[in-house]
Amino acid sequence: MSCGNDEPEARGQSVRFPETTRIGSQGHKDAIRRLDAAKEHRQHRIESHRAAQGTQQEADAANGLAAAEEQVAAREAWVKWVERGY
């Protein structure tokens, strides 16, 4: 029995766009570069947070570290998205 929806998602298929990038493409290289930069920034924030522990700057350093962690997670998700070609 069909619901009349012949969209690919309705048939259990994923939609792929021909312009999406794949591993080795410039888009993939850019995504990896941005992920690496986000990881480097996170490392700086970790060091700043450690240095700020027990000081008045600890809360700001913790917020900065949390933001850096979120950025790494977002960049990791983007790399996966690019690699899968969604």
C-alpha cells in the first residue's frame, strides 16, 4: 500500500546532490583544514582554561572552551557529511 509519496526518502533511499563533494575533493580538503584549525583552537582553549583555574577568569575560560568544543563537533559533523556526499 502506497501513501502516494514517491519521494526517494519515502522509499528508504537518500537524496544525493551531484554537486556535493567527496573524499579528496577541494571541499573535503577545506573541511579537513577547518577541522584541524578548530582542534588547534580547542587546544589553546584547554591550555587557557587550565591556566585560569582558581582565578576570576575561570568562568570565561570555561565558556571559551565549551565554544571551542562545539566548533570541533560541528566541523567533525561537516567532514562526515562531505565524505558521505549528502
